[in-house]
Amino acid sequence: MRAVLMVAEKPSLAQSIAKILSKGSCTSRKGLNGVCSVHEYTGIFQGQTVRFKMTSVCGHVMTLDFIGKYNNWDKVDPAELFSKAPTEKKEATPKLNMVKFLQVEARSCDYVVLWLDCDKEGENICYEVLDAIQPVMNKGNVRETNVYRAKFSSITDIDIWNAMNHLGEPNHNEALSVDARQELDLRIGCAFTRFQTKYFQGKYGNLDSSLISFGPCQTPTLGFCVERHDKIQSFKPETYWVLQAKVFKGKDSPLTLDWNRVRVFDREVGQMFVNLAKTSREAQVESVSKKEKTKQRPQALNTVEMLRVASSALGMGPQHAMQIAERLYTQGYISYPRTETTHYPENFDLKGTLKQQTNNTIWAEEVKALLSTGLNRPRKGTDAGDHPPITPMRAASEGELGSDGWQLYEYITRHFIATVSQDCKYLLTTIEFIIGTEAFSCSGKTLLSPGTPGDISLLLVYHAAIGYTTVMPWQGIPPEETRPDCERGDSFTVDEIKLLEKQTSPPDYLTEAELITLMEKHGIGTDASIPVHINNICQRNYVTVENGRKLKPTNLGIVLVHGYHKIDAELVLPTIRSAVEKQLNLIALGKANYHQVLQHALDIFKRKFHYFVDSITSMDELMEVSFSPIASTGKPMSRCGKCHRFMKYIQAKPSRLHCSHCDETYSLPQNGAIKLYKELRCPLDDFELVLWTSGARGKSYPLCPYCFSNPPFRDMKKGMGCNECTHPSCQHSLNSLGIGQCVECDSGVLVLDPTSGPKWRMACNKCNVVVHFFEYAHRVQVAQESCNACDASLVAVDFNKTRTPLPAGETQHTGCVFCDPVFQDLVELKHATMRHSMHRGGGARRGGRGRGRGRRGNPKKPKDKMAALAAYFV
């Protein structure tokens, strides 16, 4: 029997699609990577009975990076990254072993059906999957006969079966356009980022950003925020005066009238008009005009509009909103959330989609009324040729989706119902008044509705009159805007006339919604990448998110943008990136050559980079005004091993130590606290050790500032502390304090934390596993001997007489923490609470604990006992 491999983009998608296609009769098992499941069933494919295997990847299988030596910031000139530095595809998440997993599942398969997301990124992942599996698949006659692409926009039975019955081919041009964008962003971003990060972090101590990054999309995004900030700062308020009149008729509430001259900038002139108006105690109605107006229902929903509303109305950041939308999509509640289209296809089942919402009590009446009277034809929108607009695909409740999920789903559903509802019609009434010689006016809006809904007949009339605002009430006509009935010649009594002093006000900081609009208008990013660029400028500390989701630039963000403008404005203006995006779209359409577009863009930015480097002093002049030199920043912490003077600890990101006498800066682990470690010194370089900790519930380990940046042994890398140091005799090294291989990760070693007493613990030097043991012991030491069963180092424990948990009141015992039954109840595994990833600056060292003492190879994991302990811990 032939076999068909089917690959989706996420495990949850694979499960849903397999369930639909197998009609619930598939069997499931975990793949070798432990993350992706494989769902198997027998069915018909191309007229023959086959064995289907449905599995998934977890996003991109591969990522683009420079080959090894070009990732060394210290040894590579950033200018080389534009052309000289070779790139290679590496596994995006090595620990998933995705390539090996796909190859194991693809072996002996005859066909592959690619169920990746139907956008450009999805097409690119298609070819990453094919590159992995085609060498091991059964060879067909030609490639096209065994590779198929499924096109779908929602996880519904109809859409999935329709995709399966109309399989196509992956789009190589769209995949190439993604390859081009990845290479441009990598080469341009890394070159500028490395240069300006090293240049400015070496000079200033309070930049408070771990990376001074540049991005072809990220930087223009920041530019929009700083442009608004500059307008606010340069704004000069002007004083002006307006006349305010209040009139009333009978017992009606007073009306506040607007002055037809609007405002004057001279107080004396304003006072003159007040005096002229006060000559009359009555306001005469000069005219009453009534015009029927229409407030149009919305167009179908696309990604950008969804993100705008999520930010401005729901208080969700774009990145968070996109993550929620993707979850709703994979669970089958909404259609594909990445689309630029605002026009429903002609064959879109509007009525069927609407019927699914008839049982939701929140909008059931409006939905039933629409189904009874007939759906209104949606407004014509833009067909971008990608996916249908975002719509609900099945009914849901808040209990199913959670708070944020429900808020977004509710808006998407209300928006969809509104698109097939009637426009909102209202009457605009404008009343013109004369008071003395001055003209005033007021206007109001009145809904063209005969009343409010009672029975179904009234409901239908009501719905037809009010239209879409019944389901989007925030866009309705406020009742306070209505005005009293009156006719020409009617008189109103003047209640008061006064002169109000006001000032012109500056614009406010950009909101996320406004920024999204600007990015879309200028072609910066795509519907999928816009949230990422906004999130990046927040993460880099270039802007902060204030109340109302307003984006306020920091000093660093402002200085960078002003510096780019001084050197080369095109680095920050949206024009050049917009032009590149158009060229990338031409690649996707097959109208431009991949290599030519890539080379042309790189040539432009290479010249700009050289000019930027030559002119960096222009930006540095701005930096000097806003930031402090590194030598005058920080507080004394530990002694330098070269001059024996105190080095200063700079806490602002990236935290580091600086010796002003030697003019040297030493990196430190990030996202934790640093303190002096008992004034102990490294035996290799005489630098005082410091202790890094992520908090009381986290990990901690000592490190030598010099060794951390300059690894002393060949088997060490940058960013390693004493818990990974292979010094053969130092009391703080892995050789002295390492106990045994980690119970969870393959490459880590559990190392005793000598500072943790009396709540003793050992922690993995690779992952976040922490093992608590021997609470309130007086002393815990790693012994010279090893366990015969598992090769872990024995531990010598000395308890207080009054608090010893050892049998028969003994106070001392030496044994294996994994195998010794005396220790079994005294060991507890937890996971460290980490503030963020540590940004250690170096890759993890492979292999065992390397304790030396004549021992060869890696320590063995204790077999049955270790497995039992691991299961017990978890």
C-alpha cells in the first residue's frame, strides 16, 4: 500500500485536519521529537487506497544565518556581512530535531501533501519541508507528481475537504520572495546593529538597551513615533478666544451654540463681538435644515483593521492580538487571520456563516432579524488575492475562549454581522441663530427609527432603520446629540454669552492603531510582520507604551532617529523600504529576478553603511548630550585583576563591569542581579569573582568577569560562568562542584550552589532545572568519590543535631543524591524562575560534566533510579 505524508504548520492544526479527513478514525502517536504528533489512517488518494500520515512542523524548519566564524562580533568587520560573508540554512530550533523527525516520517512515503499556512511564509516553509524529506521519499517519475499543496482559509469540514479535492502545487516565486527578505534583513540588520552597538555601548554607560539594533522595517517604524514626538516638542501653543452662547426655550434644557466665526486670536476683538451679541436678549432662529445622512457599514475585516481595533478598543498590543487570533484560527473559531483582503469572494457562504450565530444570546435577535429580512449585500472592498476576510467559523462562548480570546472573537463576529447589515441612517438637523449681529448654530443627529424593538415585527423595522449599529453600538448615534424641534422665526431666550480663553494644543503621541495605519500606508512590513516590528521597538527600549496604548519614544530612540536624519535620512524614512517591498512583491509574482533584486538592494545599503560609518561622529555628538560616558557611570563593585582597582558595575542594559583605569569593559549575564562573591578571586587572572542570581526562586552561580568574556580553556565558550569552567582544581569550577548529569536535558550538569545554604540546591548549568535538597544542613560538600551505579559524584552532608532528618539521629552521611535510599526523601526537583532568557553571549558547551580526576567520558545517567526520580520529580 502506498503512503502519503501530510504536513501542517502547527501540531494543533495537524490534529484538526486529520480528524476531519479521517472522520475521527485516525490513530495518533508522538513523533521522535516529542512535540509533533503523527495521526494515521487509511483512505483514498488519487483513486487508490493509501496509508495517510498527518503530522506538522512548528513554524519555520530552517533559519538563515552566517556561517560560524562570521557570527563573531569581535573578529569580523560588519562591512563584510553585505557580500563576503557566506550564509547557510540552519535548523530554526535545533532541540526539536525537526529535519530528522520529518525524514523518519517521510521514509518510504510516495506522496506529500503540504498543509502549511497559505501565505508567503507558508510557501517558504513548504520548500523547507521538501528539502528535508525529498531525499528519503520513494522516487516518482517526476517531482510534480508526488508533491501537492492544499489551499485553505479555515479549519472547517467544507474548507478542508474542498482543499483536499483541489490540490495544487507550492508557489516557488512566493517562497523566493521570503528568502530574499530574510537575506536582506539579516545582512543589513546585522551590519548596522553590530557596528552601532559596539561603537555606542563602548562609550556610554546608561543607554539601557542590550542591543542598539537597526532594521530596514524596524527603524522607519521608530521614525514615525519620533516624528510625532518632534511635532509635540516643537509645538508652540497660541491663545485664542471663542464666544459661547447658551439659549433655552420654555422648560427645555439650555442649548450650547457654536459661534460661526469659530475663534479670534485677539482678546479685544473677541470682547467687541461679545458686546455686540449682548445687545439682544433673544436668539432668533434664522433657518432650520434637515438632511438625511448615511453612516456606512464596515467593509469586510482584514488583519490591519483587526490589529487597529484590538489596540484602540480592546487594549491589546498588536503582537498579543495576533497570537490570540492565531490560536482562535487553529482551534477552528475564525478564518485565517493574516489577510489584506476586504472583499468577500462571490461564492462565500454569508448566510451559512451567519446562521451559526443564531444561538448566541448576545446577538441572536439581530441575526434572526437579518435572516428573516434578507442579508444586505456587503460593501465592495479590495481583493488582494490572498485569503478571504476574517470571519467567525463557528459559535463560541466566553467560557470556551477565555477573556482575551472572547474579546477578539466577539469583535470579529460583530464586525461580520455588521458587514451584511443595513447602513445606519440618521437625520442631521442644523439650526442657525442670530443674537444681536452675531451668527451661531447648533446641530444634532436623530436616528430614523420609529421606536425600539418589542415583538419581531417591530424588531425588523427597528433593524432596517438602525442597521449595523445594533451590533456595533459604539458606532451608533449618541442620544445626547438630538436637538429640539423648531422653525424659522422662533425665538429662544439667551441664558448667557461669554468669552472663553483657550489654547491650541499639540498632537498626542502616536497610538499603536495610528502607527499601524502609517505603516500600512507607507508599505512598511506586511500584515503578518507589522506586529513584530512594533514589538521590536518596544523590546529594544526605543519606545514605551503609555496609557491608551500610546507610543512615547525614549531618549535612545529619539537620538537614534535624529542621528540617522543627520547622516542619511533614507535610513529612517519609509521610502527606500517601501521600494524594496515592491520589488519583493514582484519576485512573488514572478515579474522580477530574485538574484538581481537581492544584489541591487544590498549594493544600495552597502554604500549607505560605509557612509554611515564614516559619518558616525554626527550621531555621536547627539549621544554625548543625552548619555553619560561609560567611565562616569555605575557604582564600584569588584576589583580588576590587572590594575587591582575597583571596577564599576553598570546596571543599565546591557549590564557590565568597566575598569576606567584600564579602559576595559567586561560582559556579564543579563536579566539578573550581580553582587560581589565573598571577595574571592579567580586563580587564573586574579579578578574578583561576582555572583549572578535570578532571584530567590531561581538559579545563581559565580563567575570571573575576565573568563566570562575570554574563555581560558579550549572547551569553553564566551558567556560561561564558574559552573561550566573546566579548571582542574579551582574550588568554584565545574570539576569541583559538578554532581551528575541533568535529569531533563542531555548536555547539562547539576552543579552544587555553595551559596544556597541553609536551603541547599544544585542547578543545571544549561537548563532551568533546580534540585532542592538537605534543607537546614550545616554543610554540603561534593566528595571525591563517585557512585558505582550512576557515576555521579557523592555528596557529604553534615546536619545539626537538633534538626537532622537522618536515621538514628546521625548528623553526617555521604552518598549519591540519586541512588542512596537515605537521601531519597530529601531531594525535590523544581524549575528555576527566570526573568527572561539570559543572553549569555556564548553557545552551550556540549558533553558531560568534565570533572577530570582521571575519569574518562561523560557521566552516565543513572538508569532505573534516575528515570524513577525524574518521573517522581515531575
